[in-house]
Amino acid sequence: MTEKDVPQVAAVPSAKLPVFHVQSAEFVAAARRPEELPPPTKLEIAFVGKSNVGKSSLLNKLLNRRGLARTSSTPGCTRQINFFDIKSVAGLELMLVDLPGYGFASRSKGERKEWAELIEHYLLERSTLRAAAVLFDSRRGFEAEDADALELITEHGRVSRKPPQVVLVSTKIDKVPARDRPKLEGRRIDERRVVPFSVEEPETVDSVWRALLKAADLWPLPAAVSAP
Ligand code: GDP
């Protein structure tokens, strides 16, 4: 058999590693009142957005665990702050923090006050909060309540820390007609780039991870943690 006869095998492209290669992810705490918040032990990235914006769906994709962050249809879980401890294969540890969704017109005044106190307490006082994702539905656009959330996060608060860096995420982009996608992809709000996301488009998980890690000052990952 000559060299020419040897069947040529096309090089198999090496499987692309995810930006954050999840090794473990677990739900570790829930808080309904400020005094129930767990001790601040790790860097935290918080997630805020209107109820039904797709926050749990995004969290499940980032955590790479189906159903770990429960969706808004789960009764009783929407008024608490949920903490997820996450570790990458390379040893990077973080806490992803799911804040209760805003925009419940049907809630009583008392409930809304309780909610605002909890959220404000967390956003303004948490010493380990490094970055926050503000989610909005691509079809509805960035609305007044989203702008309020952004403003709250970027206030300095009462602790001596930098205000957390914000990542704006426009969710459910698969529902946007193809002709409107380019507009969405280059979009900026308040000088901030908007990161498009859809549960239907796996590559968008990586772009959200990259934006979050950059915002948290963790990107590019140090050599010690970028390779398993
Ligand atoms: P949450 O209330 O913000 O936690 O929102 P959920 O994650 O529970 O999502 C609300 C609804 O939107 C559910 O029916 C999801 O299946 C749906 N949803 C979430 N993300 C997407 C997405 O990227 N694309 C589409 N088409 N639907 C989505």
C-alpha cells in the first residue's frame, strides 16, 4: 500500500471547552429576610429581572444543571434570594445569586415593601457582590423597572466596596424576528453593551459567562484556573 492509498482521516476539531466548565453546582441557601442571608464567603454574581424574564432558565444554563434554579411557576420560591455555589473544573469558585423577580403588580403593598427591603439590603450592603446581570425580555425592551434596578445596583451603598459591575442581558432572542437581530446584537444601553441570550442557542451561554467573568474582574482567567 503506497502512502497515497492510506485513507486520509480529516482532523477532528477538538471539542470546544465551555468558558466556565462547571464541575459542581449546588443550591446552598435561601433568604427571605436580611438576617437569613448566608455569611459572605465567596465572590458573588447576582441576577435580577422582571418575573418571567427567563432568569431561572438562564441560571440553569449557567449552572449546567437542569431545574436547579426553579422557575417562576414554582410556588413560594419567587420571594426569596437563592444562593448557588458553583465550582469550575479548574477550581474557580463563585456564588450565583438569584434575586426575586420584580414587577408583581398583584402583590400587596406590605409584600412589595418586604421585597424591596430585602433586595436593597442585599444590593447595597453585600460586601462580596462583584457583578450583577440585569435581564430584560428582548421583545419588551429595557423598561422603567429595569432602569430602576440598574440604578440601585450602581449606587455605592453603605459598604466600602466598588459598586458591582453590571451586565445587561436581553433574553429570549430566539423570539425576535431574524431581521431585527443585528440591531439587538450591537445594542448599547447607558454605554453598556447588551449581551443577547436564548436557551435555544447554546453559544449564547458562553457569551453571557464571558461577560459576567469580565465584569467580575475574573477574565481572562489566570493560567492556574483556565486549564483543567
Ligand atoms: P423567571 O420567572 O425569570 O425565572 O423565568 P423562567 O426562566 O421561569 O421563564 C419564563 C418562561 O419563559 C418559561 O415558560 C420559559 O420556558 C420561557 N423562556 C425562558 N427563556 C427562554 C428563551 O430563551 N426562549 C424562549 N423561547 N422561551 C424562554
